[in-house]
Amino acid sequence: MSKKDFLSKLYLNTLEKGQVSWQSPSNIALVKYWGKYGEQLPKNTSISFTLSNCHTKTTLFYEPKTTEDYEFEVYLDGKREEGFEPKILKFFDRIEKFIRFLKDYRFRLETTNSFPHSSGIASSASGMSALALCLMEMELRLRSATFENELTKEFFNQKASFLARLGSGSACRSIEGPLIVWGELPEIPNSSNLYGTKYPFEVHPNFENYQDTILLVDKGEKQVSSTVGHNLMHEHPFAEERFAQANANMKKLIPVLKEGNLDAFIKIVESEALSLHAMMMTSMPYFILMKPNTLEIINRIWSFRKETGSKVCFTLDAGANVHVLYPESEKAQVYDFIKKELVAYCQNSQYICDQIGKGAKKL
């Protein structure tokens, strides 16, 4: 698929006042994306677990209008959030040639997250993917009443992922699940820089229903946004080595996922998490998103693993919070460890129990 395939076609129908609603999950990258070029294109391949409980619910209200510019308002948890509106405006500018009806309707975007915004859980991923799906639902209504006549489900998801990427890179990995690849890699058929694709190879039962307990070390807004962090990779002295490392780790992960080798999985996933934050600490200007409690949790996970032989591990997104990953077979043991030893390092003792999910769903 190319960009031309996603250009808007002729709309056969018109829409009166109405609404569409989608729920889209966050995701947690195992091999990290950090550094982009062009219009939200990744410098390396990444792969993520789609989550289940961490999600965004978005309702897009629309009504026809005759003015020639965008008209929209954004509400988070029922409160007008004008601070989010410049990002949506930029998103609309990027996607207008692919979604031609944007200036034909007045929009009210109502959204709510099941987790804290801007704290290192990918709220932009779930939020932008949910909005992209709402817009695709509108396009479906404008073009035809059925997938069979005009849009296949595969194309619907590809275009939704393509659009979501233009709002937030990692959002393209939140449309489907449970394992989504983004970025071209010769070893992965049909992988693309333009949109996320379902991981095409065999996955061992060890990774079914994999658990992710998210420890909320710091629920506040990040000091440095992901957008700024990505841009700092342009002049980063270790950027090219990092991109090569990520692609090499992606290749290593293919046999690991097939064979169910949890020890090798742990090494790749934890190395990726630490490499991501190493890029932050060695950029110019440099910055640190981890907190002292982040490091304490990591050390306690290492100690617990050494003492018990558990296959628990950690990963980090662009923030202080810790994603504790472990197979479903260890759920009781690891959850007991989390409650006894790790929750004390969470802000207000808060954490989220999650697991691999199957992707977005229409509400």
C-alpha cells in the first residue's frame, strides 16, 4: 500500500447530525520507536503488545456546516480542553487530503481515558487511534453502508492506522492486537512505515494472555514531551547505532516469540527499555524521565527474579512508570510480589492491572 491508496474517494452519501464512538487501547512497545523522519515515519522497526484495560473512549459528534474552515471543540472527562486543540488542528491539517469531509462538519470530540494522561502511558496512542477510527466510521457511512461493497475490514484498519500515525506515531499500533509491528523490515512480510501490521509469525503459548501491571510512579505530566524527545534524535551522537540496535533486536525477537524463550525475551525487552532512556540522558539537551522510585522498582524486580527464578521483567515507556511484564502462569506469584514489595514505590500506591488485548472496538 502507498499513500495514494488512502486518498479520499468519492462520497456517495451525505450525513445529517449524528455521532460515532470507538474505544481504542494503549500499547506498550517491546522494541522501542524513538526517532522519526518525514511525516511521522519511524527510523526503526518497533513491535508492541496491545493492552486491554488502558484505553481511550472517544465519541465524535458531528453536524453539517457551510463555513470553510475547521470547527471543533475537545472535551476530556467532560471538561473543555483548549490546550489539546492545537494538536487536533495539526492532525486535521495532515489528514485533510485523506479525509476530505473535515471542513464540512462541526465536531465536538468527547474523550475519556481509563488511565492518567501524559504520564508515560501512551495516551496519545489510544486517543489518536480512537479519533482516527471515529473518522473512518464517518467515511464508511459516507461511502457505503457495508464493508463488502466499498471498504474491506483490512483496508478500514490499515487506513485508520495510517491516519492515527499522523497524529501520534505509536497510535498506529493501537488499532489491532495482540502484537503489532510498525516499520519496514525485510524479515517481516508486509511490514510498513505507513501503518501498523499484525505480527505475522507463530507465537508460543508462553505469550498468550501476557500480563502487564503498570506501576504509577509519577502520574504528573512529563517534563519533556515525546515529540520533543523524538526531535532530539536528529542530532543525537548515538542515533544511528540506536536504530541499528532496535532493528537487530526485532530480528532476534522473531525466534524468541516462536520458541517461547522467556529468558531471551527478558534480555531484549529490558535492554530496549534502558536503551530508550539512555537516548534521553545522552541527547542535547539531556533529560531524565525516570524517578528514584523507578530505579528502586527495577532493582527489586532483578532481585526477585534472581531469588525465585521468576520470568518477570520490566519495560518503560517515555516516562517514570514501570510496566511489569510476566506470563499468565506466574500471575498469582508476581501479583503477590508487586503488592508486598513494589506498590510502596507508586504514587498514592496506585497501579493498573492489564494484559494483552485484541485491539480497538466500536461502541
